[in-house]
Amino acid sequence: MQTTVMASNFAVRIEGVDLSEPPDDAAFEALRAAWMQYKVAVFPGQELEDGELLAFASRLGPIFKHIQSTLHTGEKDVMYMSNREQKALVQGELYWHTDQSYTPKPVFGTVLYGIEIPKEGGETCFADLAATYDTLPDRLRGRVEGERAVYAAEKPGHKRRVSLSDEERKKIPPVVHPLVRTHPYLGRKALYLSPTHISKIGDLPEADSEELLAELTDHATQPERVYVHEWTPGDVIMWDNTSVMHKRNHFDPGERRFHKRTGFYLPDTLSTPF
Ligand code: OGA
Ligand code: MN
């Protein structure tokens, strides 16, 4: 396994690993440790069946189930994200967020496998939320330390890729999470930022909450804390939703884009990332 760090101390490219063949325990632990340390891991040149993708993810934690179960269009818990499916899951730009932060038990790791990639655009960008926390100016740090925020699946002004059914909506009322969280394995703090979902910070009036959120987002997305992934078919990317947020850049709707996606929760023995 060869590792190359791609951004300022985060996002690692891991070569020499074939994810369709389960690595032995030592290799697997090395891979997991590198992923957690660098928050985003890229495994190029993969060729995986749905079952192989699931087998890899399930070794990292219990497989994630999306609240919108209709999105699981592949084998069992694999989601097919394409701009050619009737469901049109993937349409152009997707703003900064962390996955499923609007649920009581958000997914820990998301695994995305690139199959068809537009020639231009459609990059996935990651912002390092541990570095964001570490470098917060005192003025902002004082405003987030010990604070909580409301995370909503349907924040006004942010349209979902696939709208919720009434039944799904009932299952996920807005939730409160701490705005600063401690990494379950590493003990490192990170800002739990998800601008697409945070509808209120602390007791702030809406306008002040939005202003603070914009300031935090601006700090988090400075170029030195962002890694932009330009996809090559066969790339598998895995990210840690407690430590990074991500977004997708716009791409030409005339081009095909197709990914397979799964994810995993924290193992029950480590179920409290707060
Ligand atoms: C996701 C996601 C970004 C992309 O799968 O959670 O945000 O680039 N994907 O498609
Ligand atoms: Mn996402």
C-alpha cells in the first residue's frame, strides 16, 4: 500500500490495494488508520461488484440505510447515483453538507465509486472541518464552543435532490447536534458544519444564525482547507462525515455521470461521536 497526501495534511491517495479482494487484518487496519487520519481516502483503479463494495464497507461498520429507501437501487444497500436514471438523483451542483446530519444517527463513512465521469466539472470537493476548528479565530471559536445547532432535512431555500414523501418527512423531524464534536477514535475536535442542513445555531435569531453560518462556511472553505477531487472512472472515495464536509461542482447535463454509493455507521461500541 502506497500513500500520497494530496492537500494540506488531509486527503490521501492509497495505491496498491484491490478492494475486491478483502485485505488481511493488518492491511485493513493500516488502511482504516490512514483514512481516519487523513479524513478522505481515494483508491484509484478499482473494479467492484455491488457485493464487493458492500463487503468492504461492512468491515468498517454497520451498513448505512438511507431514510429514502427508494434510493437504494442497486444490490441491497448500494445506491446508484446517475443523471440518466428516471429518479435523476444527480443534477448539477450540490452545495456544502455532511451526509445525513439531519438524522439522530448520521452515517460515519460514505463510500462513493465512480463509473461514468463527465469530461469537465462534477468534481467532488472536501473541506477539512478539524483544521477549520483548529484555526478558528477566537471571535468565532467563542461563538461555537459548547454550542448546539438544529439540522433539518428540508432547510428553507435548499431543495433536496429527491423530495421526501410525507411518510419519510414524519420519520425525520429536525434534530439537535453539538456544533463541535470529538472524533470517536482519534479524540480530535471538529466543527460539525452542514450549511445545507443547519437551520439554527443556538438561540440566535434567524438572520444572526445565517450570518454566523456564512462566516463559519467561509472559514471552512478557504482553499488551504479544501481538496478538489477530479474523478477518473474506477476511483473509490471514502470520507469521514465527522471530519469533512463536501460538495459537488456543476457539470454539463448533456454528459453522463454515474456513481455507486454506500456507507457505514460507527460500530455500536463507538456509537457516541459527541
Ligand atoms: C454524496 C454526495 C457528491 C458527488 O454522495 O453524498 O454528496 O460528487 N456526492 O456526487
Ligand atoms: Mn453528500
